[in-house]
Amino acid sequence: MRVKCTVCGYSFDVQKRIPKDCPYCGRQNTLRRVKTAEEILREVDELTDQFITKD
């Protein structure tokens, strides 16, 4: 999973859980999960399937 610091912009991969503080700037509670292109495309595919099946 990819995470990014909302303060300094540093992004990195984590295996299990998101740490509390950024390893680059040291600020706490600034890390957020970043969606990968694959996840975004999967969501778009699911939404288009839902839209098509409604008609």
C-alpha cells in the first residue's frame, strides 16, 4: 500500500499498517493512503457496470 505525507509530500510503500509519523519530516498523523491507478480503474469499471445494469 502506498502512503503520502500531507505536509511534506513524501510518499512510500508500507506492508501492513500506516505508521503514525512521517519518516521524512517527523510530523504525526499526516500520512494518508494513496490510491493506485489499478484501484482507480477498478472503481471506474465497477461504476460503469452499475450504470449499465440500471437501464
